[in-house]
Amino acid sequence: MANGLVIKDLHVNVGEREILKGISLSVEPGKVHAIMGPNGSGKSTLAHVISGRPGYEVTGGSVEFNGVDVLEMEPEERAAAGLFLAFQYPVEIPGVTNTVFLKTALNAQRKARGEAEMDPMAFLKFLRDKAKLLQLRDEMLKRPLNVGFSGGEKKRNEMLQMAVLEPKLAILDETDSGLDIDALRIVAEGVNAQRSPERSFLVITHYQRLLDYIVPDVVHVLAHGRIVETGDADLARRLEKTGYADYTPAA
Amino acid sequence: MASSTETVETVNELTGAYKYGFVTDIETDFSPVGLSEETVRFISARKNEPEWLLDWRLKALALWRKMEEPRWAMVSYPAIDYQGLHYYAAPKAKTDGPKSLDEVDPELLSTYEKLGIPLKEQEILAGVVAVDAVFDSVSVATTYKAKLEEKGVIFCSFSEAVQRVPDLVRKYLGSVVPQGDNYFACLNSAVFSDGSFVFIPKGVRCPMELSTYFRINAQNTGQFERTLIVAEEGAYVSYLEGCTAPQRDEHQLHAAVVELVALDDAEIKYSTVQNWYPGDVEGKGGVYNFVTKRGACRGKRSKISWTQVETGSAVTWKYPSCILQGDDSVGEFYSVAITNNAQQADTGTKMIHIGKNTRSTIVSKGIAAGRSDNTYRGLVRVLAGAEGARNYSQCDSLLIGDKSGAHTVPYIESRTPFSTLEHEATTARISDDQLFLCRQRGLSPEEAVALIVNGFCKEVLQNLPMEFAVEAQKLVGISLEGSVG
Amino acid sequence: MSQGEPILLQDHAALAAALPGARHPAVAARRAEAADRFRRLGLPHARVEAWKYTRLKDLEALPFARAEAVPATAVPDIGLGAVAARVLLVNGRFDAAASELPAVPGLTVRSLKDCLEAGDAAVLELLDRDVDETQAPLAALAGAWLEDGAVLSVDAGVAVDLPVEVVCLAVPGEGPRIAFPRLAVMLGEGASLTLVERFHGPADAVYAVDAATDIAMGAGAALNHYVLQAEGAAATHVSAARCDVPANGRYEGFILQLGGHVARRETRLRMMGAGGDAKLNGAYAATDDAVCDTTTEIRHVAAETTTDQVFKGILDDRSRGVFQGRVNVQRDAQRIVGNQLHNALLLSRKAEVDCKPELLIYADDVKCSHGATCGELSEEEIFYLRSRGIDAATARSLLLEAFLGAAIDLIGNPPVKAAFAARAAEWLALRGVA
């Protein structure tokens, strides 16, 4: 049942506070949805809940991916099912090289899906090709994961992981934050190169800027834990002019 | 190779966490229980030792009786009943000893096969490793002897060396670790049973890795092996040591001594993967591992490098050290010590800088999980006159769970201005972010921990010879089994 | 050491009966108990791990007697400027006449003697706070002879703006004498104080000081605690400060040690409540055959506490520097940051430094580190200065001042910073080190 991501009336608490207050959203295969909204609106929470980060309590609603209840799954099971989260703040792991990390992750996912592990030589070639697309130097593949990487390199590295793991749904959590215009373009090209009828994207961003390069099919505005408006790419452009002021709740 | 995935597979294959816990059913020749002059004479007689060696042992026994068990390490264990142990246990052989592998008891050969240490030469990986296997108190087989001897390399059991090259043994035995050095070394000097002897003559680069595999089998038996490695001028040898013991409810005592001597331009690389039985989750059983390892860089530009991966034993007390006597000599210590459940490890090194321009490097990675305590204890001492000495020490600890303890106790003593000593230490834990990232990319929590810990230990693990590195990576994961979740 | 009464406790039973407050059973018992403890421990020996590197050789060798009550001699000025109070302890005894004690709202200065006579419960409780006995034989000795000192209290919510100085002056008599200055500091909730403790004595007399400072802080209190140890070159100095840093409390300590034949300053901090922060820094320099020991122990008892330590030392001639720094994080004390750094410079072939920085960690959510270096002045830096036209001696002196200065700069109080920097520079110039 390849109907993509279906979120229904999702309520999420962090501690006592309700952060998401009933989100409903469907992302069909092949589509790019953008979620925009002011700071603190719950954008990152949504990304984290979909990918299973600990620390959030789902108090109501459902999240299904291709007909399967995602909320019951461990994070690694969601990954194997094809869900990918590009982190807003990529994590460093000293001593574990990019190459080892990606090989381990890819093979763990393949194994979980009952596929054969990739031969080490074939993997290396595969990895180098992907790295080239994102203009990442070979040398960076040998360096420990994100250790000593610049902000831009870290974000490109997230895109490399996405390219290697070939997810069915990629969630980009403010991937554009802290990027200069060149890095932004490289990241966007990386994403666009991976757009396909089978793969969908959920692009979370505060600014419209990224959406100049990754043109979304649908744009949602999230404010105060609710989707307050849905439209096409024009909505994002309009927001650039007006800002989020319209969505501030009445005092 | 995805070591973490394999680790978990390996773990899953096992019923218990400790893979080497089986007991070999073999007829054993014991010394009478207890420690006395008679015990020492019994051991010496069994080995047909010359008078001087018996006297040497008896002198050690006399010294030992006046000594007190050290208590400064951060380990606690019930009093050891030194009179309740066997000090010698050997598999009973039909003849005096096996002359060749064909004469070795098949039960023993299969034990080593189960342990992954094939003793049949043709089975050993393309001839790159020669193995000496020590079972309880005696060496049962040494492979590739002939091939080594073409080069003039002597690699045999300690007992055999005493018979074959008594002068060499007499010259170097106790020259690095004297009998009265410390309580456990002294005990070893009195009752040591067997071990390995290596001699690399001048200018020879040992053509293959040498390896000793230690196995404690018998019950209520202490293992006291003694290893002596001498590298003459310009010689090179890489030596590996592995250890396992059966799973038993009572504690087993292991007090070994290793002495290394490197003359001018010689290099000795000594690697250990210590996986003695660590005891169960509750701390029942396990090996008490009190080991004295010391290398003397006697010659100019000599180098001694210790690499250890310590995952086993209930209690570890071990400080492989370098005495940097020769000018421009180099000492290295790379260590990974993992404690889980109720294990306790107090381990580190001593670097004694005596010669000019001597250099030492210490990299220690301690990982504490469960309710364990893991202590790095190390001494860097620069004597007056060791001008130009340099040391760099880095000690990192990783805590897994909130019931364990990780400690760093360095002693830094400098008596010359013309030296540079740097010490850094950090303590941290695996962050939730790191775990979540790994899981988001598809790894199970166990795989994630194994991957992150292997990364943490990388600087040390990469110093191991290839054949051991892969084993060690797997061991890292297995040792931490059950530490998360 | 077991042949009869130690000389340092000679006639203790008889003399103690005449000490202040002896009529209060609690005070008398405390002295007797401390004396017993010292009998058991004796002077520290090499097998006591905490004293591995420092022997009190003069105390062992010479027949030290309790210092007499004598009038004050001149007090060296360190150019601190205006102070809220200057308390003078002469041979450990409160000298009201020679002290400057203007009325400052919220600040109370009393003599310990008066407090003992009155059996002041709060003061006794503070002095009784636990001392790890195997580590502290000198605390036991001082406890046995507990007689006088100063008690400072700051009322809740009061910020005392100007520093309070406590000057411990040694005035030796005939033969070797030992004094036991005692300081108790009590800060109410939210109170703040800058305390400068300094130790002075004649340059050439053989004397000993066994001092202790106990500090209690109410929640949210802040203490700047600066110590100048400028004892004479033949003195034995052992002093210990113990402070519990409460929730949201702030402790900033600095220890400048420049004197003594054998000197040891211990600082023991316990971080007792969330939000507590301590900075403990210091600098030391030694020449001739002096031994200069700085020992710190920080226990993170409560979660969410932070500590930071930086120490720098210079050793010349046959002198020996000792730095022992222990950071201990107790079980469940999570979200801790504890950092420590010690750098030593050896200027002579006969000088020695022994450093033992320890981390003992029992909680997993911590970030702790220590760093230690020892070495010589950088030839490259000297050359760089010389290449710019500065002669070698000046270059050395600049670099040494800068080396200690990097620590002294961490002092938060500007007048104290300036005074300590001047004192260090003067010391370097005087000893011909620089």
C-alpha cells in the first residue's frame, strides 16, 4: 500500500505542554511538501515524532507510512521502512568514519529488509559517486562523522547520507539553517537529483529561500501546533513578503 | 566489514554472553594444595630445573612471605586464600611432553579449535602467525618452530628455554622485574609454571607474528605464567597474547609476569587481548588478574609498544610499563579497558624516562558500564638528566549507564626542565543524540553502542595487528552486551 | 612514632583545660577527640596517598612548641586600598587593637575566642563539619589546640562591597613555634563577600602555621576568596579551606603561594546544590629548596553544578612543586561540568614538579576534563622577543610574568588582581628568577 505518509489528528506533548495540537497531513509518493512556520510552532517536533526521537509523548492521532503504523516502531525500524531525517544539528561521532558509518547503516537497513549486504568494493564506488554529486571531497569520507566539519559540510553530509540510504520519505529539518547561498544551492541540487515518482520529501524551513531551489508541490503553514494554511508554492512566496505576523494568535 | 553488525550476530549466536566459558574434560596433574617450599620444589622438579632456578624461586618465596598484598588500587575483592590453591596443574601426558603436535591430546587440540586457535600448522593463516598455547600451567604446543629457527629466532615454552638456552634465561630472567618487585610478581617468581620465551638475535626481523594463547582450565588453580622476550640489536618482533578461561562460580587467580628487553635499535610490539572470564552479571566468579608487565628499552633508539584490549576478568590490576633507559628510546601504551556488570579494572602504565630524548605516548580509553569501576592509573616520571624527554598522555573515559564509575589517576613527576609533558583527560558519555542518529539511520541500540564505542577506541584498536583488530572490535561489542536498553 | 605523647601535643591535657570554652563539654570533647585523632595519625607520611609528595620535614625534625600570645609587629601592605575590615590574627590570636573594624551594616566580625567562651552553637557546628580524617592529620592537630581566630558573618541579602582582609601574622619567639589561626565565615542567603586571606611572617625565622578556614554559605550566596601565602622562607605552612557551595551559590577562589620552606594549601569544595558554580584558580612560585604544594578536592555532590580550575607554577633551583587536584562526581550528580588545568615551568635542572590530577566519576551525564603540562620556557618565544630587540633576561622575565599572569588575570576583583599581580612580579624580580 504505497500511499505515502498519512498523519491524522496528531497530538504531541513534551512534558506537560502540548506542542502539536491536531496535525493532519498526507504526503503522497513523489511529492514534495514544505512545512513553514514561525519559531516554536512545532515544526521540528513534527519531524522528530515521525522519526521516533525519544522525549515526545503522542497523546492522540496516528502516523502511518505506506499503511503501517509508524508510532509503534523503533527508530531503526522506521529507518528500514524508508523514513529518513536530515538533522537540523548533525551529530558528531568521534572515531567512526563517514564511510564506516554509512556502510554499517546501509547494511543494517538492507538486512532488516531481507536484502543482501553490499559488497565492500561496490559500496566504496557507490559512495564516491554520491559524494561527487554533493561536491564532497573523498577525504571527508575518511574523516570521523561530522567531527571538525563546517556547518555547510555537515549539512551536505546529511544530504550524502540521504543519497546513500535512498529513503522513501526524507524529512529535511531546517537543513537550510546556517548555510550560505552556495551551500544552499548544492544541498538543493542534491535533493532535486533525488526527486523521483517513488520518493517524497517533507521540507521543514523557516524561510522561503530554500523553496526557490526545491520547488514544493504543497506548502503548509504550521503555527502554534496547528496547520493553519495549505497552498501551493505561491503561498511560500507570499509568506516571504508578509512574514508570519498574520498567524500570531490574538492576544 | 561492519563490525557492529557482526558483533550483534555473534552475541545472538551465544546462549550466554561469555563465549569461552566451556570446560575441557581432561585428566590433570596437580601440585598439592597450598604454597610452601615443597610446592616450589615440586614445580621445579616437575620441570627438571637446574639448581640456580630452584634457588631463585625459593628466594622469591622467602621475599613474598614478608610482603603485604597491595591495597592502593581502586579494586575491592575478598581476601584470597593463597593456601587454598593449586599452584601447578598440567594435562596428564603419556610421555614427558608432546614432541610434536601429533602427540598432543586430541581433547586439547579441539579445545583450541573451539577457541578459534587452530594449532595444526597447515590451518594457520598462511603462515603469518606462530602460536604457543599454554593450558593451565604448561605450554602444550608451539607451532612454526622450525621455520623460525632458520632465522635464529627462538620461540618456545619457558620450560623448554630453561633446558635449551639456560644461559640466556639466566641472564635476563628477573632483570626487568626483579623477584621482590611487588607482591604478585614475587608470588609469580616463586611458582611460575610456564609461559613463552622469545629471543630475536641481532639484526633479525621476526618473519611472522608470534602469539601465545593462554587458557585456564583446571578448578581452584592459579595460573602463573612468565614470559620473557629479548630483542637484540636491531631486531624486531610483534607478539600477541590472548587469554580465556572457563565459566566457573569461584574466582580464579592469575598472576603473570612479562619481561621485555630491547637492545640498541630493537623494537618489540606486544599486544594483548585479555578476555578471561569476567564473572556473571552479579559478580559471581571470574578471574582475578594481577599482572606485572614491564619492558626495558636498554638500547639507544629502542622501542617498546604495549597495546592492550582488556575486556575480561573480574578484577584487573595491570600496568604495562616502559623503562626508557637508552637515549632516544620510545615507549608506547595503547589501552582499551572495558568493564561491565560487576567488573573492576585498575589499569594503566608507567613510563620512566631515564635516557636523553626519550619519548613516550599514552593513549587510554576506559569504558565503564553496568555497576563496574574502571580506573586509569598511570605514572610518567622524568628523571634528572633525561633531557629532551617528551610524553603525551591522553586518557578518555566513557560511561554507559549511571551506576558505573570511571576514574583517572595520573601521576606526573618531572625532574628536568628540558622535557615536555602533556596530559589530557576527559570523561563523557554516549549522548542521546548520537544514539538517536544511529537508530534513525537504521542501527539497533546494541549496534549503535558497539559502533560508537569502537569509534571511541579507534586510536587504540588500529594499533593491533590486523588479525587481532577484527577480533577485538567484536569483543568490544560483546563485552557491552546488556549495557543499554 | 608510637613512643609516648607526640611532642606537638606536649602537656595537651593540662593546657587544654585553660583554653577558651573549656567549661563547655562540647568544646572540651572536641579538643580531646582531635588530639586522639592526631595521636593515631601522627604527622603525614609517604604511605598516606594524599601526602605522597609532601613531607613536613621541619615539623618532624624540630621540637615545635605552641606559639605564644604576643603583640603585633608591622603588617606588610599589599596595596589593596580601601577595605571593609582588616582583621589581624597574631600567632592565630585575634588582635582587636591592631585590627581595623569599622561598622559595616550586615557584617559582623568576632573573635573565635569569644565565640568559644560563649559556646556559640552555629560556630561550633561549622568547625565540626566533616573532615576526612585520614587525609587531615594537621586538621586534627589544629583542632586539638583550637583557641582563637576570627568569625566573619554577613547577613542574608547583604553585599559587602569592599574586601575584608584577614591577615595571619607569625611572630616567632625563642625556638620553633607553631600557630593555629582559625577562620570561620558565614554568609547568609544571597549575601556576598570578597575575602582576602593572607599569611606573612619574618623572612628567616623557623616557624610553622597550621591554619584552617571553614566557610558556610546560604543559598545563592557569593564569595570571592583570595589567598596570598607569603610566609618567610624558613616557615612550614599548612592551611586548608573547606567550603560547601549551595544551590545557586558562587565561589571564586584564587591562591597565590610565594613563600614558605614547605607550604601546602588545601582547598576542599563540595558542590551541594543545583546551579552552584566554583572557579578555583591559582599560581605559585618557588626557589631554593622550597616545597610548594597546592591540593584541591572538588566533590560534585549535587547535579547541575560546574567547576573550573586553572593553576600555574614556576619552580627554580632545587625547589619542588606539587599539584594534586581531585574532581569527584558522586553517584546521581548528573549534568556536571568539571574542568581542571595545571601548567608548570621548570627553570632549573634540579627543580622538580609532581602532579596528580584525578578524576573520580560516578555519574554518566558529565563533562569532566583535566590537562597538565610541564616543561621549560619556550625557546621559540624567547627568540621571538629577542628578534624584536628585547634582551634575553627581559624576555624571560616578561614570559614568566605572563605565565603566572594568565592565571592571575582570572581574579574577578580588580584591586585584588592588581595587588596579586604586583606581588608576583615583585617576587620574581626579588628572587632573580626573572
